[in-house]
Amino acid sequence: MPGFVLLVRPRRDDDPAIRLGITVSGKVGGAVIRNRMKRRFRALARELLPLSGIAGADHVLIGRQSGIERPYAALRAELEKALGRLRQKASSSVSSPHRGADRPTGDRPGPVPE
């Protein structure tokens, strides 16, 4: 999305809580601008994540330079769209697992050969 990047990662820990992380780098602007963006992201998350977020997942919003002057309504629409896409992707991946999904991931070690 033009104003931010949204990353979502399921935790797979049987906890349905939706967690949020927000980051805005120094390249975006000074402390005042970064803090304003973070406040806007927190307000958006309070409004949309309980309804449209993915339960049991970590959601991370990364602010972009173009998000500074974007109207709140535009950011809200973009976040709704991004969450909708992710929900579609999550529901389709549950019904049709990807090839190689049974392989161990990088965050968990596989079986140790003897």
C-alpha cells in the first residue's frame, strides 16, 4: 500500500490474540512526524484489527514516506483492503495447502539425523 507495508505472521500457539507492532524509520522524518504516524496507525489498528485482523497472528505496520500526508480515510481504506487480501489468502491456504508445506520452517529445527 502507498502509506504503509503490512506484514502478518500466524503464531501457531493456539492463542487467538491479535498482536500489533508499529515501526516508522528515521528516513520517514523527525521524531514528531514518526510519532504522529504511529498514533495514526494505533488508531487505525484499534478500529479495524478487532473486526478484520487475523486471530492468532502478529500484525506489523511499517510506515512509508508517502504515508505522512495521506488522509486518514485513505489510510483506513488501504488497511481494510490489505486485511481483506490477507484474509482471502489465509482462507485459501487453509483449504489448499501449498506444495512443500510439510517441510520444517527455518524457525524450528527439523529432525536430527542419527
